[in-house]
Amino acid sequence: MRKPVTFVCRSELQTSRLKIFDNILDEEQWTTFSGYGPLPGIRKATFLNRTEEVSGSRVRVENEDGSSHIESIAEWVPEKRIVIELGEFPSPLNRLAEKFIETWTFPSGDGKEWVVRRFDMYPTGIVGRCFLPGIAFLMKKAVERHMEVINRDQ
């Protein structure tokens, strides 16, 4: 597997960890991701299957530009860690990226609670390696904006 393009967003948590986990299970909450610049936000999310343990669940995400992709919950450790694999991208993204892995962790420190969202974006080849840093820049801005929404809507 190729080396990923990676970025990390860290924010002081103003809401409970439990609420974040609950929001991920609420299809309507997915639309709070509004994108950034040419990167589209989410119009609709639909669980294709939702397992009892949540790990293994799959969500079809329809974006504001009409495209869609699949997000699979690979790891679900309540109030500790979430790993989501984004894939089955539409063209032209599918020619640039094999998948994105989003990992949510919730460290404590300095008497504060934090949420850290790490994205590992796996290029399909050299062309993807050239374009993914630009996409990562837009994604990072969108995730930072999304963290503000999550903290504001506590």
C-alpha cells in the first residue's frame, strides 16, 4: 500500500464524547458537514446496513454536488475511538485516491478534553500523490469548520 497523505485536526471538546458517537449514528447529523470551497458538503447519509456493534456498518453519503461515496465504520469503541473508511469514490476522485481513513480519538490533557480527527488519504499512484495534498488542504478546512459546528451545537 502506498504511503498516505495525512492531516490532523485537533479541537478542544465543548460537547460530550457520547453526543459525538450518537451524532454519527444519526443520519440527519451528517449534513452538518458543509464542505469547503469546491469540496462539497453532505446532502444526505443513509445507513446501508447498521450492525448491532456498529463496526461493519456502511453508510451511503450523497454530496451536495450530486456525487456519492461509501463510508464504512471499521472500528467503534464508545467514547474512545472511531475509525471510518471512505471509499467507492466517484470519478475523477477514484483515479486519484484508493481510500481515506478517518480516525477519531479523544485524548485528555491540561484538564481539558480534546477530539482529534486524523485523515490518511491513500493515492492510487503518482498523479494522486500530486493532487491529494490540495484535496487534503480543503478537507482539513472543512473538518475544522465541522468541528466548530459540533462544538457550537452542543
